[in-house]
Amino acid sequence: MSNRPSLFRLVAVFLATAIACVAATTASAESEEELAAKRTLWQEKYRTLRHDKVRLQTDIATLTNAYALAQRRNYPRGGARDEIRIQAAEATKLLAETEEGLASIHDEARRAGVPAGWLYEVEEEPIELGQPASMGDGEEAEDRAGRNPLYFEDKEAGDAP
């Protein structure tokens, strides 16, 4: 009789282990999808911060140059110059916030259980800002209104009129 309780315990432990293995296999399929979503979320967050930093640095350089040009004597005075200064100050403030986010994202990711390799993958990607929205596909508009016709070349004839 002393063997029966230990045999029952052994069978119960075996069944509990089998059920746990089946549950873990089912949970791992769900966790793979959740893991992929978590990876995408953190990588996109880091990618956005990196792109914002470069974009803001470019904007600040452009606005600073525009403000310097606005200081010239022949530049019209008024609200345009002040607006450039205000935009540059706002961009500088946003850049500081973005740099704080970049400095803390590795710690936040570590606390959330994100492997550091996920963020390092994003660091290897090049940052491409693309062309400004005002630029087209390389085609120039054929608007000749208000232009001196002496400086136009006829594309059909190949010579200047």
C-alpha cells in the first residue's frame, strides 16, 4: 500500500507536466505574434526619434540661416523675421525633447524586457529624409507667364526664339 500513494503522485505529476507542456506550446505561438508586434513597436518608436532628430537639426539650420538673412538691411521688416525666430525656438525645444527621448529609450526598452539588439538593428539603418514636398519628380512646370521670352528655349525646335 505504500507504493500506491507514490504511484498516484507520480502519475499526477506526469499528467501535470504534460498539460503544462501543451499549454506552453500553445502560449508560445501566441507569444511569437506578440513578440513580433512588440519588436515592431519599439523599433518604430526608435526609428521615429532618430528621424525626428535629423529633421529638426536640418530645420534649425535652415531657420537660423533664414534669420541671419533677415537681419540684412534690404530685407523687409515685420512679422516674418519674428516668425522665423519663433519657429527656430520651437524647433530647438522639440530637438531637446527628442534628444531626451533618444537618451532614455534604451533604459525604457530594457525595463520593458526588450532585447538591446532590436534597437541596434535600427541604428544600422540609414536615415533618409527624402526631398522636400515642394520638389516634384524632376519635371519643370511649363508656365511662361511673366517671363522674358528671350531666355526660353523651344524644346521642339531646339533653339532660342
